[in-house]
Amino acid sequence: MSAKNVVPLLGQLRGYSARWARADAVTGFAVAVMLVPQALAYGQLAGLSPAAGLYTAVGGMVLFALLTSTRGVSVAPSSTLAIMTFAAVSGRAGGDAGRMASLAGCLALLTGVLLLPSGRLRGLANFLSAPVMLGYAAGTGVEVVASQVGTLVGVKTSSDRPLVRVWEVLTHVDQVQLVTAVVGLAALAVLVVLKRAMPAVPGSLVVCAVAVVVSAAAGLSGHGVAVAGRVVGGLPVPAWPDVTVGDVWALLPAAAGMAMIISIEAVDALRAADAGSREHASLARESLALGVASAGAGVLGGFAPTAKDPQRGARSQLFQLVGAGFVVFALVTGGPVIGLLPLTVLAAVIIVSGFGLIDVAGFVRLWRDWRGECVLAFVAAVSVVALGVLQGLLVAVLLALGQLLRRTAWPRDAVLAVPDDGGVPHEVAPDEPDVSDVLIYRVDAPLFFANINRVHQRVLSLAGARALYPRYVVLDAEAVFYLDSTAAEVLAQLTADLREHGSELVLARPRDRVLAALRASPFRDGATRQLRVFSSVREAYAALREPKEG
């Protein structure tokens, strides 16, 4: 295996020019400018020190840059994974900061291990429907926002459930720290204004920089405003998490959930990268890169990172190494400065990112056009808020599975009518009067054990509901691309049942594979072997119909 296969970055450097170097340097700096304040905030959201977010960025960015086959996709801490980390480890840590860090590192390692062998990211992404993920993201956003309300206004909370924290704040308004609340709410207001009025401006960096200056000049810590405290300078030191076997087993379900979320977000990022590039990323390669990045972040004292949309200005993964270098520079030189940052300002940054997860327009669009799916999205959101992020993810998976089973067991079907003027066959209401001897029934799904009995009952019901039983039932099988043995047996039974009523089952537009299975079917003495076949619905209707009088 060549070095370029092991480290794809080496291949990206072929023909590298000074112009490309400038582009990667500018892109890397821009990424770091946006990343540093958010990473600090997400470290706090994960229940760790703010610096843990920077350690996550350094470990993830460097390892992913070396192993990914993409040029512009990057990794970074995220609010979703931060709050999932907090939910998974806070209960076992018992308030011990050191144990909290060890458990978070172990969780990142486990997540990385689960990502390593997958290589089938697209299957995971396709399993959870967009509405279910919309609801899951919205519920997570509510959890993120609720978790920071106490920190924003300076009220100490004891619960590890975000909504309970909000209740604690509401019932202890007398404990609000006035200076803390003013600083936090002012930061929140500025962040919202900058995001709406000047989206190109790195609002979180601007607000954090101003907050540090104000904190130093006004001595905010002396007025009761909690600050980040001194961040340990220098490079993070790799260390194996100090955990037990029991901790590992307890964290495995959370790691599986986080691996699924990372996989889904990664596929979205890879699709965006493929859309703007002639190079197509290898899913197996990206799974490996993400797994190693997550494990690396855990060993360095961080938590699992996730993939982000590609940076269009990047020419190679050197941009991510440059960005990681700026993060290291912030750690080495900015410890005392970062230590002055008010925690209420970091809470404001987190709250804004949490609101970004709540796609109100998406819910409105679903409600307008697909109300059933909007209900699923709402149930997913409520499940996350009521049960917690990890349990909510399980509910989201079950909702997606239920949605799949429902559509499988109750396939879409229709009764068709053929216009006499030569028009295209179209759907009609099942109870619409018909003056012909032909019932045309269409089913838009493969036929197998989960749905064939419903099709059988549906055809008999439609035929029996007519004033006169049809002489012919045409099964429009164009959309039936698969037929299992159960379906073949039930179709043979349907053929026999219709014959008892003086009716004949006829096929229109069957696929070769389906027709071959029916021709070879032994059920009911080979009832389906001699079924008449027509190449189109119109041809079948023209050959079979016998118009009735009035």
C-alpha cells in the first residue's frame, strides 16, 4: 500500500502551489476564528472545562486531516454531541470533574471504535427519515437552550435534566445575579443581532473578545460573575481514560447513538463535498477517519467531534492543520485571556447555537404539505425533551422503523379508470360507479408477507362492493418489482377466490421476474400459471370490457 493511500493528504499536495497555500492558510485561519469561541462553549456544554472543546478540535482536526480523502470537509465539536456527552457521563461522574473528563474521553474512544468498521454511512443516513431527524434536532436544540438558562443569569442549578434546570431558575428568581444576567443577556442580544444583520461577521468571536476586555477592565469576577478560569497552556497531553469495565459497558449505548449521529452528519457533509468536486469520497475511508479523529480527541481530553460542511476555499487538508495550529496557539498563549471569559457569555453562544437546531420553517412546511410526517417530527422532538437526548434518539429510531413498517404493510394502492377518449388511465374513487365488467387495481410496492394479505382483502372488498361483481380484475403490476413465496401463494388464493365468483384475475405490465415466479408457482394447483398478461392497462381494458346497459 502506498503512502498516499495511507495518508491521502500526500496525494493532495501533488502540484501544490503558493496560491493554494495562501487559500489554505486563509481558510484555516477563518475556521479557527469561528471555532475557538464555539469550542470553548461546547466544552462547557459537555460538562467539562471550556478547554476540553479546544482539545476536541485539535485531536479531531489533525487526525481527520491526515486520513480523510476529501479536501474541504473538516471536523469540529458540536452542540449536539456535547450535550449527548453530558447526558451520558454526568450521572456516573457524581460531580467529580476529573472523572467526568475520563468518562467523556472513554465515550469518545468507544464512539471512534464503533465508527471504524462501519463503512456503510449512507445506510445509516437513509434509515432515519428527514422529518424524524428534524424533530430530533429540534428537541436537542430545546435541551441545549434549556441547559444554559441558569448559567446565563447566574442561578446555580442541581439537576442534570435541562428542563428541570429551567424550572429551578423560574422558582429561584430571587437568586439571579444581576451583573451576570446583564452581561449574559447583552451578549445574547448582540449575538442575535449580528447573526441576522451581519451573518458574515464571526459574532461569537466578536462577543467573546469584547467580553474578555470588559471582564478585565471592570473586574467582573469580583462582582460575582463566574469566569472560565485559567486554561492550562501548551499542548494537551495524551492520556488513557481512567475508567472501569463497568463504565465501558454503561457507555456503550450512548457511544452507539453518537456514532449514528456522526455518521448521518458525515454523509450530509460528504454529499455536499461530492456535489462541488470531481472527486468522490470513499465512505469506508471517511468512516475510518472519523473513528480515529473521535478516538484521538478522547485521548487528548476532549469528546467526540463531528464532520462539518466542506470549506469551499480549501485546496487541501492543510487548511485544517493550519486551523489546528491556530487553536494550539490560542491554548499556548491565550490561557490567561480565555480565563477571563465570563461563563454567561459562553452560555449565550451555546443558546444561539441551540436555537439554530430548531428549524421552525421546516415544521411549518411539513404541516402544510405532509401533516402525518409533521406529527412524527413533533413526537420525536417531544421525546427528546421529555426523555433526554439519548433516549430521544432511540425513540427517533423506533419512529423511523414504525414509519417504514407502516408504509410496507399498508402500501399505496388505487383503482384506475380508462377514458374512452384515449386519455391516460387515472385514479378514481373506489366507490365511483363503473359501467364496465373490468376492475383495474394498482399497487405501488413489492408484494411479500407483510402486505400481501391486505392486498388480497382489498381486491375482494373492492370487487364485492360493486353493484355487479366484475368479470375481470386487472392487477396493474408495473410497480411490483419483487414477489416472495407468501405473496405467490396468496395471489394463487386470490385467483381461486375470484373464480368462485365467476371473475378472472388478469395481469398488466408485470415485470419479467414477477411473471416468471407466478408462472412457476405450484400453489392452488398452479392457479397463477395460466394468467392472461397484457402489456398495458389500456390494452387489457380494451380486450376485456363489455359495456353494460344503463
